[in-house]
Amino acid sequence: MGKKRVMVPAKDLDLSTVKYEHEVIKAPHLTGSMLKLFVRMVEAPVLGSLIMSFLKKQNKMVEMLQNTVIPEAPMFKPEFPPQDAEPSVVIVDEERKPEDRVELALKCLPHYDPASCWSGDSLPSFRYWKIRDYAYAYRSKLVTPSMVAEKIISIIEDCNYHKPPTPLLISFDAEDIRKQAAASTQRFEEGNPLSILDGIFMAIKDDIDCYPHPSKGATTWMHEVRSVEKDAVCVSRLRSCGVILVGKANMHELGMGTTGNNPNYGTTRNPHALERYTGGSSSGPAAIVASGLCSAALGTDGGGSVRIPSSLCGVVGLKTTYGRTSMEGSICDAGTVEIIGPIASTVEDVILVYAAILGSSPEDRISLRPPPPCFPDLSSLENANTLGSLRLGKYTEWFNDVHSTDISDVCEDVLKLLSKSHGCETIEMVIPELHEMRTAHVVSIGSETQCSLNPDCEDGKGVKLTYDTRISMALFRSFTASDYVAAQCLRRRIMHHHMEIFKKVDVIVTPTTGMTAPKIPSSALKDGETDMQVTVHSVSAYLMRFIIAGNLLGLPAITVPVGYDKQGLPIGLQLIGRPWGEATILHLASAVEELCAKSRKKPASFYDILNIK
């Protein structure tokens, strides 16, 4: 019999009694024939329930969800208290056309000096071509979108012949790209580009609709049961700005994994080290941006799926506040933890793409009452001074709970630089109930995934999923209605803890991931490996360690590349903001990026698309 546990109300919790507990995940890590055997066992009627029950008990899930009295009422989706206005921002009307919002965002950026990258002098350190570099090249007639398109098409077509193969896109149509590029080229010839994003190449993750491509969610069958009639709302906003969409980017099947492993279409490789994972689930989008192939990409983030691969691939990934962007037209459009967010090589490019795609759905405007979106004003030096008033919250024991001290040391050095250069104060704080937060998240995302996939699984499609997805689905099926309600009661508690923290700090700072890019086991390429979201082996635990608040609580968060470990693998710093506080974290991210710019290294696999010599 389980022993009953009673939680004190969140408002009465004494933080001095909170002790940090290192997360120990108890579950097997399997590949190959053992993985297949385990799938057969967990899908067996009686044996499967026993195995899942045992795993949940081992990881204290039963104790937390079934043996604990949680005094708070359930919170079925994020609910945010009213927030103070952010300093030094430009407010934007989300009803304005996407191209008008992008124009406003452009005015918020620092002065652009084309001589800095077009003078022919060799730069002292590596830098990516930015959206404004492409825009300058097009307007100066140095190159046309059609010329760039041919270069990108030839690279994509060659990817399949690489050894090892580097499958970046699941769906790709060269003629469609040529057609979009020709239309953009004509607009430039006529002197009428639609926006600064006109002629900019972007990839769209395979769980977001981009007509006429199918949306498979990187499965082998989703397109058979779900047709695509038009672009997702976010994609149509990009298209109206003149963005050229190169196709559907690879991903971990149905977004249900943190590595990016995909036996269906091949596993995307990390451009910094081809024998390593990109991270997931937005593996293709992050790799496409990191390799220089596209300026930006759209990903989805329900459990770190934008931030983890962005961090592991050394690029910038923004997870917006829940409800800030419309999810309409994505496979995961009915959940309470997911968002669509931009991945780009620089913070300014993330701002420009964010400006195009933002805008809440009509339903979210009613239930969440979002304040008007804001952009950070980076155009004047006076506004840089506002960074000095920012209080950065750091939970040291958690911050240092990483696989290699290289990560915590590099991130700590950035906090010292922020203090020295901008006067940002780092404040020590405690975040209680981190294990409860992880459990509430896996039950929430798992139950919502199970609900959306149930009809197709009942229709016989479940056996066509990859082995690791099937194990995750077996776990999700084991969750009961009362487990789900208990998880939502925990969500309210944990929201209370974070809102109390944000009374004392402006931004929570952590490493983005607890480890750098893991090696791809050769045995995992054909059939995958167990990766039950947050509940299986140490790789997932380290990759997810600092991720969950952004998803369970819907908070905005951004990852910025800040350096490398001793193996030369990228390290990301995560900034978590208050609800609707995108402008503050973007402003701080821009400062972090500037402080770390000189240390940026060219990936081993990099395409210099705009080099026209």
C-alpha cells in the first residue's frame, strides 16, 4: 500500500526547507533487438501494464500523482496574472499586416553597416550571413533570389549522397522553390520587395502545414489521414512577407524525443560534429540554420523542441509565451504546452521572423487576454542602459547539475560578463518542486498526444510508428484521468512558485541543456533507441533538465550560443522570462550574443551560400 502524502499549500511553502534533488531516471536504454523485444513486452495486454506500473513507481510518479493530496485546484492551461509593462520597448499592434510588423521590428535593430561584411576584408572571427546581408545583396544587385535558390537546391540534392547521409528535409520540390525565387527576383527587379524578408529562405518543421507539401510529422503515414489544404497561419504570414519556403524539415517522429533520431527518413546530423545528434525534436530546422543553408526555420516546442536542438547546434531558438503565436495548421494545435517558434543564426533574425509570425488565435485572445506584443528597442545606445536594472535569477545547485562542468563554467562566465559590461545583478533563488514539474509535464504532453493520436492508433496506424514512439505511447496510455487532473493541480502550484520568483527577479538564467550533443550510437540508426521524452535514460534527463517551465507554464524562453566545451561542441545559455516578456529576453539575448560573438566557430559542415566570389 502507498503511504498518503499531504502537500502544504503552495503559498505556505517554506523555501528554506527546499533541498535540491539530483534527478535519477530509472529505466532501460535500449537499441536493436532488445528495443524490439521491449516494445513487444510493453504492448502486451497484461505484461505491458505491469512494466509501466513498475517504471512509474520507480520514478516516484505513482507516489506523486496517486498517493499525494494536492491542495490546489487544477490549471488546465497556463493562466497568467497581469504583468507590468516592459521597459525600452516598441509596442506593436498584432492586427497589423505581418510585413508592417516586420518593418517596425527592422526599425528597432541596431544600425546596419554593409561595409562590415561586404568590404572584402577577412573578418577576425566567423559570422553567419544575416537576413539584412541577404537583403542588402538583393537590393544592391550583387545576387538574386533565383541565383541563391540554385545554390540551395544543388546542396539539398547532394545531401542524400553524403557519407554519412545528412537528411535535412523530408519534403522538397525544386521547381516550387524556383517558382517562389523567380517571383521574388521579379519583385526586386521592379523595385517592390514585400519586406526585408523577401527572398529569405526558410525551412518549416514537418509538423507545421506548408502547402503544397504533406505534413507527416516525420511518420510514414500521417499524410494519409491528414490532408494539407493550405498553409498554417504562421507560414502564411511568412509567405505574405516574401519568404521563400524550401520544404519540410526533418524531425524526431511526432516530436516525441529529444535527440532527433529518426529511422523513417534518416537521422539529421549535427553540423558541428556529424557523428553526433542535433537534439530534438526540431532536428532538421536547427541543422539547416546551423549549416548556413537557410537564414531561419520554424520549429515547434512542446518540451524543449526548439531550444534543445538550437543549443546543441549553436544557434538561437525562441520559445514564445503560450498563445503568443497561432498554432492553427500544425499537427500539435490542440495542446496546452506547445508553441511554434523561430530558429535563426542570430538574435536579430529571430526578432524579424518573430515579428512576422506573432499574433494570437481568436480563442487564445479570449482566454489568455494577451497584452500587445513588444520588440526590444536595440536602435539606440541609451536603451542598452536599461539592461543594468535587470535582475537575473540563478538557482546554483540546479544550474551546476550538468554532465560536464564545461557547461556551467561557460554559462557562469557569461553572467559575470553581463554584470561587468551592463551591471546586471545575479540573484540567488530557489525553485521548489522541480521533480513535480517534470512529472506534471510528461503527464500533460503525454495525455494530450495520446488523445490526438488515439483514433489513428485504434485504426491500426500505431504499429507503423517507430519503436521509441511506441514505447512512449505505451507510457501515455497508462496515465489515468485522475493522473491528468493531479498533474494540472501541480501545474497551478508550480505557476504560483514561479510568479513569486518573478517578483524578485526579471529573468531566470540556466544552461539550456545539461549536456552537449551526444554521440549517435550506430545501433540506433536503423531502429532508433528508447527516448521516452523525460522518463527514460540519462541523455533525455540531461537534455530536458532546464526546459520544462517554458512548456508546462507557457513562459517565454530563448537559447543563445555562448561558447563550446572541450570537444568543440556548442553550449547554449537559456533565458526564461515573465509571461508575455519576449522583448526583455530578446534584449538580454542580444547583449549576450554581442559579448560572445568573437568566440563563434564555423561548423564542420557549413555552406557559404552568399559568397558570390
